[in-house]
Amino acid sequence: MTAIGRTSRLTIKRHTQAGYYLDGGKLGEIFLSRKNAPENCELGDTLEAFVHHHSDGSLIATTKTPLGQLGDVLPLTVSQINDTGAFLDWGLDKELLMPYAEHVGEITAGKKVLVKIYLDKSYRIVASMKLDEFIEDTAPQLSRGQSFTVTVANKTELGYKAVIENQYWGLLYDSDLVRPIRKGEKLTAYVKKVRDDGRIDLSIQPVLTVGGSDIASKIISQLEANDGFLEVGDKSPPEKIYAQFGVSKKIFKQAIGRLYKQQRITIEDAGIRLIES
């Protein structure tokens, strides 16, 4: 199905000296200029094309891939500002409009802004910095341990807000971060907890789940492969722990604490040692 603001597979229906007309289904014929088309196109060919608006309001297509599509949350650079609003570079010849009503704070040319791409009431593809109007606060259907692509948003007192799959808000706590992160960055995050009110706590490290493989198994495997001893323990720097196991020091300490209580390891000043069965 052809959609405005998305890439679709469209078939060449007819052509003129200026370009090609693609079959847009219910949207009608969509013009693709020769400049934005592959070489040696023929009638009946099917192309991957992005559908957007010409400056006169008509629908046009391009085989160029924009930096973002309808529904995406991403950082884009402000190219210019005029009486209409800010124009953002999204990788196409025609820049993306962000109307003044959708600005938050001071906007200047050359600055990157985190925006949501959406269709306004006139079905124009535009951008907005007012993410709270588009992103839902709760997602009770998510469960602990699920992984998603998230986009880092604003800093808070506890950590960073992050947009889950362009749809829901989550929170990445400072205490769980093993490296610096920045606004606009995309990364993989895991559902740490779904609160009673449906809000989501996130972690950038895999979350232990009942019945699933966890970091404790990885620790035992590494101990067995290293003659029963590892020079890493509860006093090791977080960077060393993350480099070796891919988790924060907090999660690592929880794991070796469980292994110690289960009498599977001993914790020494120089590291941890496997207790032979």
C-alpha cells in the first residue's frame, strides 16, 4: 500500500520527456523526475520510492532515501529559518518544514533538533519538537527483558528520557549507564521494569529474566575457561567489568553475590575463584 511519507514499491505506469508516473493506487499517479529515477527505467518496472510533496502540494516520488520517514523520532539539522518556520535537512532536495508552532526553545541554523515526523491537518509532512504530544507515557503491554531500539531524548534528574520504537517513553537511569550517552543517539535498550502505572524503566544492558540465560552463567563459563580464576571482582572498575561481561558493575556484583551464596565461587581481593564441585 502506498503511503505519504514512506518508502513503497511502486510500478512505472507511463512516462514523459520530464519523467515517469508511478501507480500510487488510491493516491493516483505520482510523478518521478528523471533526475530522481534510476537509469534505463522502463514501463512496468517496480521501484523503491519515497512519496512526499512538491512545493505546489502535489505528490512526487524519489528513489533517494531520506534520513527519516513518517512516524520516526530522530535528530535533524536546521538548515534555515524564515517566516514560515525552520527547515530541516533530511537528505532530500526539498527540506522538511518545522512550523514555528512546533518549536521548543531557541532554534538556530546549524543546530540539531530532536523531532517527530508527522502529517499535519493538511496532510503535509512536517516535523515537531513537541514530542510529548506524540509519544505515549505508558506501555503496560511490554514485559521485562524485551529489547528495543530507543532514541535518547532529554536529560532528567534521574537519567535520560528515551523514545521506545518511536512510540513510548522510557527512562534510562544514570546509575545503570556504563558509558556516556547523548541526546539523539539511537541504541538498544531493555525493559528493566514496567511500573504499576504502566511507565517503563529501561537499561542499556541485558536484563536478567527468570528462566533465561544470565550473567551468572557467563561468569561460570569464563571461570571454567580460565582455570577457575578471573582477575575481576567487586572492587574492579566499571569499565573493566563492562569490557569483559557487557554489563554494569551493579549487575555484575549482584551476579557474583548470588554465586557466592550458592557456594559456587569465592570472592578474593585479586578476583573471583570457582569452587570445584
